[in-house]
Amino acid sequence: MRVSNDLTQSTLRQFNALTVKALFGSFLLTIICSFSLASAAPSQFVRQDLGILKSKIEEFLTTQTTGYPGKVTVLANAFDPNLKVAECIDPEIFLPPGSRAWGKTSVGVRCNAPSTWTIYAQAKVSIKAQYLIAAAPLAQGHVMTSQDVLMEEGDLAQLPAGVFTDSAQAIGRTVSMSMAAGSVLRQEMLKIAPVVQQGQAVLLTSSGKGFTVTAEGKALKNANEGQVVQVKVQNGQVVNGIARAGGKVEVSF
């Protein structure tokens, strides 16, 4: 009977050892599988806050309009709430080719990391400022004076290009086309009067350290202030000089 008991106890010890090994192996396998599944699971999608992008667009356009006359107002349209793009670490705001920070415009947003995507939004830039209009009917060839202009206020982005925002810009110019009172004055309507005209007798001046030389000549073409003009002097020689007000031409030797 003693031999039988010893055999039974030995068998139990072997069975218990095998059971522990099996349980430990199963536990270890569970840990390994769980770790493998966690490593293989895709990273969680984090959606970009579209409100942040809208604010960044408005900040970008505000910077682009630095130096504009008057009061600038920038408003970016809200993105479609159904739009889903991954969160971007450092979104890049840009103006597509052909767009500018003026009136209704298109603005791009580009992401380079961690995901790559590009989206576009619409925005509006308003510039409330004063601009010039004709105070009375103006005839072609008329030279503008301070009495010919009035100031109005409005959104420059809604007006044609090239409007005048300062009366000093228009005074002294010549009307190139007849216009009615109230017409918005634009650069194409008013020509800069030449300070030197073709065939005009001009005074050539050349200055250096301690001396000034003058001579008379005849302008060979019209020239505005600061433009280069050719002048024929009495001996037939043609020289180039810078046109100045009062029929003067500065020559450098």
C-alpha cells in the first residue's frame, strides 16, 4: 500500500507541474497576442478643427493687406461642416495663382505633416476708404485743379482698378476723356502732363563740385517729370537728360 501511495503522490506532482506550465503558457500567449493586436491597430483619426483654419485664413489676409488705405475688413467663409481632414501640425495658408487679398478671393490651406492634404476657402476683403470723383463735368484736355474733385467714401474693392485716394494724385493731370460730374476718377482718365514737350526750348543744366554749366537746346520728345528725354543742342549734338519741371533738363557728364 505504501508503494501505491508514493506512486499516486508522484503522479499528482507531475500533473500539477504540467497544469502550471500550461496555464503560464496560455497567459503568456494572451499577453503576446494582446500586444501584437495593439501594435497592429491603426492610429486613431483626429479631425482638424475647421474653425482654427478659418481664423488662420483671416490672420493671413489681414497681414497681406498691411499698407492698404482706409479700414480693412477680412471675413473668411466657414468650411462645410461635413468636411473631414486629419489634424495638421502646422497648416500653410497661401493665395492660389490669380488670387489676391482684394474683394472676393480664394485662399488655400495646405498640410504637409502628419497627413498631406490641400483645401480651399472663399473669403472677402473690404477696404473702406475715401476716393476721388469729378465735382463737375470735365472736358478732354482740361488740367485738373483742387476745384475739380470731391471725396467720397466706399469699398475700394467694389470699384474699378486705379482709383485715386488722394487729391494730390490728380491735381495737375490732364483729362484724357470727357466725363460727367460724379464720375469715379481713375488713372486711365487723367494723364500726367509732360513737363517737357516735343519741340520745346529747354535749359540744360549740369552741376559738379563747385560749378554749374547751362546750355540751351530743343526737346525731341515729350517727357514727364523724371523721365529721360533727348535734347538737341545748338551744335547739332543730341544729349540725354532727366526732364524736370519748368522746362529744365538735368544732364550728367
